[in-house]
Amino acid sequence: MDAHVRAMLRKLAAIEPQPAPSGEPGVTMPGATGGARYIPVLSVYLDWRPEATGERPGVRAALVTLKDRLRQIERMFWPRGAAYDAMRADVARIERYLAEQAAPSAEGLAIFACAPLGLFETLEAGVPFETEITASAAPNLYPLAQLLDDRETAIVAVVDNNAARLFVSQRGLLRELKGLKEDPKYFHMMKGAVAMEQAHYQRYAQVQRKHFAEEVAQRIGALVEKLGAAQVILLGEDVATAALEAALPPQATAILQRLHPHLDIGASRDVVWEEVAPMLREAEAEQGRSLTQRVMEEALAGRLGVVGLEQTRAALDAGQVDTLALLTDTPLTEEVRSHLISLATRTGAAVEIVGDTAEVAMLGGVGALLRYRQSATPGSLAAPEPPGAQPSA
């Protein structure tokens, strides 16, 4: 899934805006000069979940919002011309897709359309988007980048001596995978046996526990490698978690977190989520704080960091950026955010969406770590630009 999203982000970032015919309605783009206008690209993000309660259970509220918003956008490009005709064609194709092709099981949908560019891309996600419909010179990439950034994966294992339940946490959702279970009679000392038999069965039980822990550890290691997990969390019976921890491969041990070892193996998924969610949220927040602090330190020292819109845009244009940091509450407009993400994607820079930090005012909504610096000005920081500022051409 992540590979598909990354490929789509790269494809959308490479799109060149289509100029509107002279004198006809269109949209502007960041950095446009001379009143240039462009054919609109529709970016549609939908919370595709049907209503579970209320007066209309089963109805997808996003469809009502989409219909109203598309009608509003169409009116913006009247009288008829290239932009209006493109919008009409895109709206018709989106409606056909939703009626005939969109998977009912998807929780989130993303659609990007522009008939003159031959663009029609769709994404069905297992998590909902916040419903948002925009028309701009280039695709709205921020929710897509946020989807990738929020998909940091954690593997959660709830274990006892002879059973293991495995979960994958991504973007605030916990999904249970196929677990492992062995017959419990092989894991306990036989009752009522003579001392020699008891010792034999105890050794046998210990061997079985060790083999079971190794099997679970192997499965966890494979999941870490396959999904690129950033954390492994162990819960369950104390002896079992200790045995599993000892058996984990190095790549899993390096990202291991232990949490409340006495959680019952039969705990519901909601109970498991209540245990692990605070740790995952804190880990994400800590990563954001660490990134913004590093950006600030590098920028203040005149090394590999810049802050503020103008310096960050210049570094992106030069291909210097290693990691682009965008604040969730950035004052930048949707068009500017998408433009920065597009530049980062084209040059192979990572994009990190970070939460509120003490450095918000200094960053001005955006900053970056650099691969290299062409010219250094020790101690200099870019002053934050006003909200919605457009990067210069």
C-alpha cells in the first residue's frame, strides 16, 4: 500500500499545470506572474464510511458534501470555456467511478482529475480522509503526504506461554493478524507425576516455550521487515514476554517497547488499543519535536537547516533538501503546501508532517534539513512570512 501511495505522489508531483486559453477563467498557482491562469485540477478526498447511526444509517455523508462542492466549483468557471468543459468532464467521470467502481469496503477515497491533462487517478484507503474537495492548478498533495507520514507502523504482540495475538497499528487503527497457538498441554508440568517425571516434563515444557517464542519472534521479525515497522510492543504474560524478547531478531529488538506485561491474552482489541495508543502518540510527538529542534539548531548554526517559506523554497529549488518539515497548523495556504510537497517529491526529499511544537513561531510553518549548503550564513534565520504567503517565482 505504501509503495502505491508513494508512486502516486511522485506521479502527481510531476504534473505540469495546463494554461487556460487567454481571456478565459482558470486558477492561479504559487509563483505565477503576469496574471497567468490554468485549467483546474480536481483533488477529491472523501471520508467514505457510511453513517453507522442517526436517521440515515448506511448513507455516505461525503457524497452530499461532494455534490454541493462540485456544483459550487463549476459555477466558478462559467461562462463556458476550456476550464468549464474540463470541470464538467471531470465531474461526470468522478460520478461514474463512485457509482460503478469505488469499493464499498474502502474507508477513504482520493480522486485526482483533469481531462485536458489526461489525469484520472484514484486511491482506496483503509483509513478515512477528512472530506475535502479543491480545484487548483496542481493536485492537492498535503492529505496524501499526511497519509504516508501517518502510516508509521507498529507491531503489537499479546502473548502467553502457548498463544500469541499479533496486531498492526497504522494511522490510528489497530488491525489484528492471524495469531499462533499451540496445545497448552505441552507447556505445563504434568501433575501427580513422580519427581523424575516432573523434571522431565518441566524441561520439555521449557523447550516448547522456547520454540514457541522463537516462532513468534520469527513472525514479528518478518512483519517488521515487510511493513517497515518503527516500533514493536510486547504485552501479555510476564514469563512469555521475557522469552519472546530474548528470541527477537536484532531489527525487532532495536525498536522494542515493553508495556504492562500482564495484559490478558483474551483482551479485546479495544483494550489492547487503549494500552498502546498513548505510547504511539507520544512517540510520534517526540519525533516531531526532535525534527523541529534539529532544524532550528542547524539553521541557527548556519549548517544544514533552513526555516521559513522563502529559504525553504529556495533550498527545494536547488535540490538541497533532505527532509521537508511542515507543521500541521501551518499558516501556509493549501496551494503553497502542495507546491512545497511537489518540489520535495521531485527531488527525492522526505516529507514530515509535525505537530505543534515550541518552535512553531520560529519556523513560520515550514523548515528543512539539508543534504548540503551552498552558502552558509551562520546564525541567520528566515523571518516567518505572513499567513498564506506565496513563494516567489
